[in-house]
Amino acid sequence: MTRVSVATLYESGHFLKISEHIQTDINRAPRAPVPGLQISDLTLDDMDAIFILNESIFGEERVINTFDRKDLVLLLASIDEEPIGFKVGYRENRFVFYSAKGGVSPSFRRRGIALALMDAMMDRARDRGYARLAFDTFPNLHPGMTILGIQEGFRLMKADYNATYREYRLRFEKRLTPLPDQS
Ligand SMILES: CC(C)(COP(=O)(O)OP(=O)(O)OC[C@H]1O[C@@H](n2cnc3c(N)ncnc32)[C@H](O)[C@@H]1OP(=O)(O)O)[C@@H](O)C(=O)NCCC(=O)NCCS
């Protein structure tokens, strides 16, 4: 079997062919707002709420391996000033913004908070000029995120086994901008 690296695909322009199949969200109808929901951008100096939520949702201190990332975005969702969800993302490469981790407190789930965080993350990535948003997820551990991704028009780009988590992992991507006119 011939192995072709992602870099080679990018350089050869094949990524455009792959990308053609990834749906874009820019024509999506606006969503009804979640009553009282506020989404704010935090800084590294003021992100305690994310550490607390991360620990309570995922049961671990580590949010992501390092915050030393280009275009780091730290989003906090609150209702009546109570932190209820978060999402962290950063630059993966010049085309792709990577949504690294996020979660919503159990008692606030299925109200559209994760969707609102995803919309906000896509806005931040689009504003910074990225063409696609990507995330990885473990469907056996957190099935909701896989269902959310598929329903929101993300395309499955990769499936593998992660030895650290001893679990299968899926990678989803969605376009943020229209493809350049190739006619
Ligand atoms: C996954 C998670 C972020 C979803 O948060 P949420 O605020 O409940 O999600 P939303 O209300 O925005 O869900 C939007 C849609 O996604 C789908 N969805 C979300 N969670 C789901 C679940 N547990 N089961 C089935 N579908 C689900 C549904 O289609 C839902 O729409 P609906 O409620 O109208 O049916 C939340 O369950 C969570 O924090 N889980 C633990 C951590 C986690 O999985 N993080 C992501 C790791 S990659």
C-alpha cells in the first residue's frame, strides 16, 4: 500500500479535492438564541472557570497539553453569570483551526449550549482567516459530540485507535469559507 503524507497531499493540491466534500456552514440559517446564554472570550490570566469546569466534566486537571499555541481561543459559556460550559481551540496549520476540548455541565445539557459554543468557535476561526474547523472525539466515551458533529454537517475525515485512551478516535472537519472558484 502506498502511504501519502498529509503534507504531500497539501502540496499536490489534493487537499482541495478532499475539501470539496466537506460541507460549509456559511449558508446555515441563524439558530434561535439560548435564553440568558452569554459566551465570553477569556485570557490565559483569567481562565479559572475553565479549569473548574474541565475538572468537573472530565475528571482531570489537564485541559490541553499546552496553552502555548498560536491563535488560542478560550470560550466560556455562562447563564446568569454561572459558568456552564467551555471550549478551547487553536491553530493547527494555516488552513485548519482545531477545536481541542469542550464540555457542558450535565444539568445544562441538551439546551443548545454546545452548539452555541461551536458556532462561536467557528466565528472566531473564520474571523482569523481559517478555511476549516476540525475536532477529534472518542465516540465510545462521549457519544454526544459525534452526533452533534454529524448533525451539524461535519465530515468524518479519519478514524484511528488511540493507545493512550485505549479507545477509537474520530476526526471531523467542516468548511468555514466557500471553496475558491476553480472554473
Ligand atoms: C457533548 C456535549 C458537549 C454536548 O453538550 P450539549 O450542550 O448538551 O449539546 P447541545 O444541547 O448543543 O446538543 C446539540 C445536538 O447535539 C446532539 N447531542 C448532544 N448531546 C447528545 C447526546 N448525549 N446524545 C445524543 N445526541 C446528542 C443532539 O442532536 C443535540 O440536539 P437535540 O438536543 O435538539 O437533540 C456534552 O454532552 C458534554 O459536555 N459531554 C461530556 C464531554 C464531551 O463529550 N465533550 C466533547 C469531547 S470531544
